[in-house]
Amino acid sequence: MRHSVEDVAPWTWNLQLETLRKAVDGLGDQGRDLVELRYGRGLTMEEIGTIYGVSKAAVSKRLKKLHEQLRGSVK
């Protein structure tokens, strides 16, 4: 039996979302906080740097490492 895209898409979307949530949970407290500040609250890297007392470049570098960890976790 074949399924339409409309039937399969919500199921795969939920599976992908759950996989991503688990991967974010595995980032540790600071990693989760950085992801929440950047993507959940939409803060700029400058604003996050002010919160943590670090430069924009330091925030950018840390977010890049977090992206790499997430890519490896959700494959």
C-alpha cells in the first residue's frame, strides 16, 4: 500500500523533530542555552556575547561547534 506525501510528511516531521530535540538535549547546559538564546529567542551573537561576557566571535565559534555536533547527532 502506498502512502501519499500528506500521510507520511507529518509522521516524518515529528520523528525529525524528536531526533533534533534529543540531539539538543545532548549538548549540555551551556549548549542548550546558546541554542535557545540564538534560535528560540532570536538574540544576535552580539547580545549573547554581552550576556556571557565574551566577544561576538567567541559566540560564533561556539555556535559553529554546536552545529557540527548536531549534524553528527541527527544523521
